[in-house]
Amino acid sequence: MIEAARRHRVEKTIVVGTICSYPKFTPIPFNEDNLWDGYPEETNAPYGIAKKALLVMCQAYRQQYGLNSIFLNLLDARQSLWSSRQFRSSKFARNSCLDTKVR
């Protein structure tokens, strides 16, 4: 998908991450900085690691080819982060597409 977006000169690509990428014992509420703090929970590890690899791929494509991509990490809705302004996912996704600030 990322290579196809580059080849077809897609203006902006949104890639969805997962909570499964976070380490097994991440403190709650989750923080983006916790993503690389350890190995994911074993039953979700292959999926979580694949999503982390996709994040790194997006960063590399941005650096090498200038691909404009957003990696949107949707967290567990039960966490208090959903009520904070930086993690209102639908508003964040919409504003990311429009290049506006999240309010």
C-alpha cells in the first residue's frame, strides 16, 4: 500500500496503527512515547510488530521519497486518553487530512 501510494503520487496517506503494538506492561494511560518501551503481549506480538514496522516504513518513505503519510494510532476507547484533545481519533483523522490543528 505504501509503495503504491508513492508510485501513484497520493497526496496524503493515513495508516492506522493498533494498541497491540504497545508493550505488554505499558502504564495506563498510554502515551505515544511508550510504543518502543518493550515487547508486545505475546498473543498479539506478530500483529503489533508488523504495525510498528509499518510506522518505520512510513517514516523512511517520508524521508526518502517525501511521501506524506500519517500514522494514526487508535487506542483503547476505555482509556481516559479518548477524552483528551490529542486523542480524539475521528477529529484527529479529519483534521490530519485537512492539515489543521486538533481542537
